[in-house]
Amino acid sequence: MPGNHAETFDPAVEDTQNFYKIMTGSVVPRPIAWVTSRSSEGVLNLAPFSFFTVASRQPATLAISIGPGIQERTGTVKDTLTNIRERGEFAINIVSCELGEKMQTSARSVAPEVDEAAEAGVTPYPSETIDIPLVQEAPIAFECVLDQIVPVGTDHLVLGRVQRAHVETAAYLGDHKIDLDSLNPLARLAGDYAGLTQRFFL
């Protein structure tokens, strides 16, 4: 790849935000973790994170990376991270394309005392094992307890041990397989979003 037909960038030299554009435009598509958490005062928080993946198969563990946010000064801490630290539990809801607008509403910066689930117009639904509600409209949701938080530069890698997975019947094929057409997951690209438009086997 390096040569006359490639542009080369050094993260040690580039402005942080400019190199962030290179990374988020390259590592695509990214699934979105729509995280519900609760403050120590009991206020429900709902926020999307696209730095999200599976961390371990056994024990089942999911990972999200929580940063200070593009429009926030470096060093600020998101409400989600504060809540997870304080309560040690959270839920990850999978976002379908149909929920995209509501998800985007929950991405806005609001005061910590604002119930973002109410702002987004979604319905909290009780979990089985944690004291954090799920998003009832989400096709899939995972109940998680905190395994560990790993500081990584400006961000924090949050590992959540899965306690329960909930899959709506319409998105379940049986034999522990997910119907991706019914799930219709929303994916993050650079500044925009995408759905699944083509699938094939290799």
C-alpha cells in the first residue's frame, strides 16, 4: 500500500480530530451500542456508542469505548461512564434502522438530570438481573454487569459481562440464530449511517 498511490498520515503529527476522521472513516461499518444506565440519583441515561464489539465469547463479554466526545473538552467524563462506575451495571440495546431518529435524539448533550429515554420517546422495560431498564423498542438487548474499565489514552474501554440477552421473536430464527433482515441493524460510518443492503457468502 505505501507508495506513490497512497496518502500517509502520522497520528503523532496530525491534529487529533483530523486523525479521528481517518479512523472513523476507515473502520466501517460499526454497530451501535445504545446504552442505558442510571445515575446515583436514579435518573435514566440513554446514549449511543459506535466503538462497540464482542470482547469475549466465554464468559460472554461486550466492549464499548467511551470518549470525551467530539464537541466536549478533553478530560470531561460522559454521564454513561460515571453511571457505570458508580452502579456497576448497564444495558446495551441494539439499534435498528427504524430507531435511528430516536437514537440520534439521545445523542444530544443534555444536563445530567434529564431523562434521555423520555427525551427520545422510547419505553423503559424492566431487566431480569440488573436495576437498569432496557429499551422496549430495541430488537435485541443485553443486560451487563461491569467487568472492568480500562483507560486507553483519552478514552475508557468498558467491558460488560453479559447476564441476559433478549431477542424479540420476530428477529429470532431459532437454533440461536438472528434474522438479520428483521433485525435491520443501523451501522455508523464516518459522519453518516447505513443499513444492510447486500449480503453474500465467501
